[in-house]
Amino acid sequence: MQNGNDGLADAIALVTGAAGGIGTATCAALTRAGAIVIGSDLGECPPNLQVAKWMRHNVSSPEDWGAVRSAIEQDYGRLDCLVNNAGTIVIGSIEETSLADWRRVFHTNVESVLLSLQALLPLLRIAGEGRRGGASVVNVSSPAGMRPRGFSSAYSASKAAVTSLTRSASKEYGRLGYPIRANAFYPGGSNRLGMASTVHARYIELGLAPSQAQQEAAAIAVTSLKRNCEPEELAAGIRFLCSTASSYMTGTDFIVDGGAA
Ligand SMILES: NC(=O)c1ccc[n+]([C@@H]2O[C@H](COP(=O)([O-])OP(=O)(O)OC[C@H]3O[C@@H](n4cnc5c(N)ncnc54)[C@H](O)[C@@H]3O)[C@@H](O)[C@H]2O)c1
């Protein structure tokens, strides 16, 4: 256990999308910090994932959020940190984006955050009363929500909505006196992470980029640091927002993108 004085030792933390690239690294980072991590995703727990508990969980489902709340309430009685990380993307032009795809992206990326805040509010309030700065909600947004690159309109709009919802939550909690912080996290693209590789492949398929190598080089070129990020570098940002080291931060945009344009 490390850094036991930053509010993560024995903190109860839920990470959605825990089987994916950023989710896996986040579970490991929080576990290393001493948190009791509940990972959730659509399928079974991947081997070697560092979690104390696993839940199969579709984040678009109100019923699943009810089951998650009941399980956490029964096992732990509170929730210190909520990381809404699960996400999905559709790549295609606006004219070709079907309403079904648009809705699927919004259900997964935005409604999930609303459902989480509704289902888990009592558990976050309980934890927040006893924690410096309160309980912490980290909603994983995307730089695409600020600077859409085209051909991913549903995704970009959904991530802008995640940011807006996060700011609304932080303001409301402040006005209502709830001991809960809410911040939006912006991961830079890494060519090595699940979602980025899906995007690269689809851009090539649509003729929007000549090759995987060219796509990867372009993604690196827009960063100031001129390299890929490691998933651990993204997880470190989420870990910071979960910890009491960020106890005076709420309603912020926290960007870890290597200085991308
Ligand atoms: N990787 C990047 O370059 C990047 C950049 C900006 C933002 N993000 C955001 O970071 C988050 C994680 O991305 P990642 O790169 O680790 O992607 P990933 O595809 O590796 O992981 C996403 C996870 O979410 C899960 N998921 C999808 N729909 C779900 C649902 N309905 N219910 C439960 N789980 C569901 C998937 O099964 C997957 O395990 C996402 O919200 C993504 O939008 C990623």
C-alpha cells in the first residue's frame, strides 16, 4: 500500500469499463494506492485484472446500476470514488450516422453518467461525509468533446455532454451541500489503447487515412512531447482526481494529453 495519506487507502472505488485499456491501468493504480477496487464491464473479469470485486454491468442499463448500487451497499456501505470510464465510439460522416448508432453512443457515454449519479448518490454522500474534500466522481470525457476532428460526431457530442453534465453535478452538489466532487478527465490518444486503435482502423477503412503507421505518426506529431502516452500515465491522472490530493478541485477539465494541439 502506498501513499496511505491521500485518501485512497481502503477507499471504495468503482471503475466502469474496467476491462479496457484505461480501465485496466486505473484499477491497477488505485489498487496499488490501497483502494478496494470494484471493476465492472460487459463481460467476465479479464485474467490478472487488479480488482477486489468484479461485476458484469451494462452502463446503459438502469437495472444494472440498481444491482451495482445494491451490491456495493451490501458489501461496503459507501462509495468513495466513482470512475465513469466505460465508453464507445462510432466513426463515420454525419450523413451516414444512423439514429441507432447515435443513440447507442449517447446511452453508453452520457446516460450512463446520469444513471450512475442517480443510483450511487446515497453511497457517495455517506463516503463523502468522512473524507477530506468529499467523495470523488471522475467522468472520462475526451479531447474530442472540445475539439471534434470530424467523422465522429456522435462521440464528440457525447463527450461534450459528459463535460457539461460533470460541471452541472459539481455546481449542484455545491449548492446542495453534498460532499461530492465531480471532475472531467481528458485522456490524450495513445496508439496503444483499445479505443484509439479502433479509430485508426476505421479511418483507414473509410479512406480518411492511408495507413496505420501514418495515423500513429500523426497522433504523435500533434503532441508537444512527441510520443505515445502509456496507459499508466493516464491512470495517474485519474488516481490524482480520486485522491484527496485533489480535494479543492471540482467542476474542472483535467487534461492529460502530452500537450496535444
Ligand atoms: N484511448 C483513447 O485514446 C481515449 C481518448 C480519449 C477518451 N477516451 C475515453 O476513455 C475511456 C476508456 O477508453 P479506452 O481507450 O480504455 O477504450 P477501451 O475500448 O479499451 O475500453 C472501453 C471499455 O468500455 C466497455 N464498455 C463499452 N460499452 C459498455 C457498456 N455499455 N457497459 C459497460 N462497459 C462498456 C468496453 O467493453 C471496454 O472494456 C472511454 O470513455 C473513452 O471514450 C479514450
